[in-house]
Amino acid sequence: MKKLMLGLAASLALAFTGGAQAQGTYPTKPITMIVPFAAGGPTDIIARIVSEHMSKTLGQQIVVENVAGAGGTTGIARALTSTPDGYTIAMGHLGTFSAAPATYPGLKYDPINGMQAIGLAGGTPILIVARKNLEPKDLKEFVAYVKANPDKLNEAHAGVGSVSWTTCTLLKGQLGVPKLNAVAYRGTGPALNDLVSGQIDFMCDQIVSVAEQVKGDNIKAYAIASAERSPALPNVPTTKEAGLPDYQIEAWNGIAAPKGTPKEAVDKLVDALDKALKDETVKKRLLDLGTVMPSAEERTPAGFAALIKRDADKLSPTLAAAPK
């Protein structure tokens, strides 16, 4: 009887231990966060700042992997078609989640119904920037120059469907020069390098990637496409102030996982992101770059999913008709 009782106790202990291991064990190994652009771009910068703090909360390292190509859709497709176990996630943005469906008819993922939103990491105002020695001195002169010289200007972007392509496509549509010469790069970093060196004339991109170059007087900023000036670049006028009031758009970055990711993993990732964005050091680093911190609701999966759909609905008509 004593042996039977000991055996039963051991079995119960094993069952309890096994149950404990089965519940609440995520994550047990490093997590890969795919950034769908080259290192050094705005999505990469935000991903590394946020993932560093998330790693501490999760107790496992989040390893950032840059997978560039096709306006960011190559990397997002790899992440969202991976095994839905919580160990592969992606940091995407306005282009890869909201613009891509209208831009790439054969898209291998569905950002509206076919993925698990984790949360919004930050809003990123758009700036119209140009090489330092481009002739126009302000936005009004730039607009006039573009309209008069559409064949002489080269626009840089990070690939069809990227934020830089999406936002400049809207700009060109408003200016009536949709076929302006555009040069595609494998990320904002390489595009910005050529802008700084003067090989490219202008681009539209997120404040996160261009703020330091503007501050360093390596490129010029004509305007920021937001309702208010950014504390990170207080001397740069808004598009409304500078004479182009209808051009207002804000990009953003957010985290997603494959559809079917276990609830435990989703909940822990959501919690880790929330804690990262509440951390004063993380907030300062993001704010110094010009990032707009998301509200508590925007950081939730539901809030982020609603933002993706809202912007997709807004952008689709213009982007579907744009030259590729």
C-alpha cells in the first residue's frame, strides 16, 4: 500500500509539473522579429529600441532579422506564413500592412484578416526632404520646380509599397506629376545615403530616419506633413504653414504575428510591448527621434487592427491606380 501511495503521489507530482510546464512557459527560446527593410531605416531603428526592452520583460532575447525586398512584403510574408508559435513576429508599417494589399495584387499575406495584430509601436510623421543643394528654397518653390521639371528630378523610395513610396505617391498625385522618375532601393537607409551624397534629388519619409540628417544640415527639409510641428524638428514648418495644406499623412510602425498564434504568446507579447512603451528611457529615445507615442487603445491588438483597416481603406483607391 505504501508503495502504491508513493507511486500515486509521484504520478500526481509529475502530472502537476507537466501541467505547469504546459501552461505559462512561453517563451522558452529566443524570438525572431523580422524587419522587412535594410538595417538603419526607421522601422529597423524603432524595432531595435522596442525589442530591447521587450526582451527584458519576456526573459528571452528578441533577435532582429532584416529581410528586405519588394517594398517590405518579402519579410512580412516570411514572418506571417511561419509557424504560429509566437517565436516569429514582424515589425511592419503603414506600407506593409495598409498599402500593400492595393499595391501587390498577388500578396502572400492578408494584413486585414490573415494575421494577429500585437500592437502599435509608434506614429511617425512624414517629411518632404531633398538633397542639400537642390535649387528650391522652400516648399512653394519646390512644388513649382517639380511641376516645371518633372523629367529632371529623381525621387528615392524604399520599394513599391513602402512608406516612402506610398507617401510620395500621394504627394505626386496631388501635384499632378504621377510619373515622376522614381528610383527603388532595398530600404530607407540606402536611399537616404544617396540623398545625403547628392545622387538623388528628394524623397518623402518618416521623421525617425531623416531627423538626424536634417539636424546635421546634410539634407534640407521642406515641410512635415502633420497638423503640428514636431518637437524633434521645431524649425521645420508643417505642410499647411508651407503652402500645401491638403498633404497630411502620418506613418506608423507596429508588431504582428501569424494568425493562430497561441493566446498565451499573444498576451505576453502585448504586455511586453506595453511595458516597453511606458518605460521612460524607451519613450525618450523614441520621442527624440520624432516618434508620436501611441495611446493605450492604439497599443492593443484591436486598436492596431482597426488602424490598419482604416488606412487601407483610405489609401487603396490612389495606390491601386498609381504607376508601379
